[in-house]
Amino acid sequence: MSDSIPLLWLSYGFLSLMVLLTGYLGLAFLPRLPRLVITWLVAGVMWIPSRFRLPLIEEGEFYTGLAPAIMVAAIAVLEGNGSVFLPAALLVAVGALLGGGVGMLLWWRGRGRNQKPHADREERDSRPVRKRGGNDEREEPVIG
């Protein structure tokens, strides 16, 4: 690649997906709803873009581009630049809300599929098992 910006975005996308996957797996002790909401909330924070403007060495010239809003907000805090921080922080909040909403939507759409197999399994387990030969002893499976 001749331009480093697409390569930078590609590596950021790959690393953010790895962070989200390990975060989702790390939250396995939580029920599905908070796990999905937290994971997608973090995704919204990491993936919402914001415009930035950096001064160049030449007087009066600037470089403008896109970067993750959380990075723009973090740099604005380090520089003490409140006029850049406020729009970036608002975008971070919007991204978090959108991501949390997507997580809740995914939970809501998937909740019916997760409940049916458990209900079928419980129904199957509660039925009496017929045994061949009429004896009450448990039959072990035979291979071959």
C-alpha cells in the first residue's frame, strides 16, 4: 500500500475486533444481555469516527482527517483543548448509546432461539425412557 492511512485504519479495525472478541469472552461469567450490551457499547466507543485538525510546520497550514472519536477526545484532554474535546466527547457518547442499543437489539432478537432448545431438552429429559426387554436396569450404549 502506498498510503499509510488505509493501512492504519485496517490495523485499527483488526485490533479493535480482537479487543472486542477477547472482551466478550472475558465477560462469559455474565448473562447474555449485559455481555452483549457491554461489548457493543465498547464497539460503539471504539468505532465512531471524528474529524480532527492538526497544525503543520508551515504557518497557517493544517492537516485534517478522520480518527476514532475516543482518540481525538483523549488527545484533546492531553492538550487541554476544550473546543475539540466537546464535539469528540459527544460523538463518543452517541457511539456508546448506539452500541448499547445494538447489543440490546441483538439480545432481543436472539432470546427466542436460546429458550426453545432448553425447553425441548427439559421436556425430553422429563419423559420416561422405554427400555428394551422390560427390565429396569440402565442400558449402556454399545459401540460396534
